[in-house]
Amino acid sequence: MSLAMEPRSGGRHEFADRVTPARVVSGVLHEIGRVLAEAAFPAKCIGCQRRGTALREGCREELPYLPSGVCRWCASMRVPRGVCRGCRRLSPALSGVRAAFAYDGAARAAVLTLKFKSGRYLAPLMGEFLRAELSRRPLQADVVVPVPLATKRLRERGFNQALLLAEEIATAVRGAVVGNALQRHERPAQQTLRAADRLVNLEGAFSCAAANEVCGRRVLLVDDVVTTGATFSACADALAEAGARRISAIAFARDL
Ligand SMILES: [Zn+2]
Ligand SMILES: [Zn+2]
């Protein structure tokens, strides 16, 4: 395609809004790219699984918001008469854990889908709900740190879904994402262990690889799902050891 019709220098501003062939081509290429991306990774509603959009309006109303009365400190839904057993297990370095949803229904579907490359289109939608939760009870952080995957898992998956979510919320808390602040060392999979064993299993499982970036700073940890809080807790210990000033955590969904 010839660029002969592009305005010459001098006339550039005057003609800036004129539709030139080059602009048309670039627009068409952009549109083709979008269509190809959608064909390769078609959006599917996390509620009803119908294709076309990541979340249909009707399904938005069915989302499993956390019930009122969850623990204010750890977001646990098991709070019999104000006494939370979950909190006592967590690191004192962790100032709080929040989540947007219960790990159920459409929220669970979103978490599971985001673990696949083909599900990455869900990150902006999940980010929207995390930002909404953060605006409900505003929080500021200097540094936003995703819970890391173990190296082997990261190699298999090709990306860390927690990093995608961290990138979505960084501006909402006025922080900067430090993707490699934590390193995760190999341990047996948490899912195979009971709650009490999870904390023991994770002792020393994380180390801070960027102490200079977290020292004296407020840190927000981000993960897709929180179960017992043991992972956030172990991450908080590693960050506190590196000198982080205040450590809080947010997950897209809360299990238990
Ligand atoms: Zn739906
Ligand atoms: Zn609690």
C-alpha cells in the first residue's frame, strides 16, 4: 500500500484527523488481530459458559459475593460468634486478607480458567472486581507483589496468573508491580495437605529476592485464590524479614 496520500510534514497537524489509506490499513489490521485473538481464545461467560463475552449481564447478578459477617481480618467465612480460628494461624506480619468473592460458582470458574493461557482474557474482568473491592475499603500500597509460582510450575504454565491480577490493580492502590519480589521454593502441593500442615509445609518456602524494593514500603500481596491463608502468611513473613513496613493481601476468591 502506497503512503503517497500521507500528508507531508508541515501539514501533519492540519490533516491529522483525515482518514488516509495508511490509517485504514492500520485500522483493518488491528481489527483482524482482534478477530484472530478472539477466534484463538474465544470469550466464554464464567457464569453460564455461553460464548461471546466474559460475563453476561444476567450472570453478573449471580456472582458469589462474600457474605456479610466474614472475618474482617482474614475474610474467613467461618467466624462462629466473632472468634476466628483462621486468624490465629496467620503471620502477625500480615495486616489483613481480603477477597472479592467466595470460591464458588462463576468466581471459581474464573479462577480455574485464568490458569490456562486461553483464559487470560479474563484478567481485566477479574481486575475490575478486585478494584471494586479495593474502592469499597480503600487501601494504598507502594509495591504490589504477586504470589509467585514455583519455577517448575511457571515453566509449565508460561505465566503467573497472580501477576496478571497484580497488574490490573496496581494503579488502583497507587503502587508499582514488583513481579519478582518473591521466590518460591519447591514444596509438596498445598492441596494435598490439611490446614495445620499447610503452614508447616510453607515455612521457608518463600524468600524475598528484591529487599531493596520492599524495605520500608507498604506491600500488597495478590493471588487468585486464598484458602487457609497459609501462602499469604508465608509470603508476608519473607517480606517482613526483608523490611516491608505494612503487608496486606487480596485474592480474587476466598475458599472456606
Ligand atoms: Zn453467563
Ligand atoms: Zn479471621
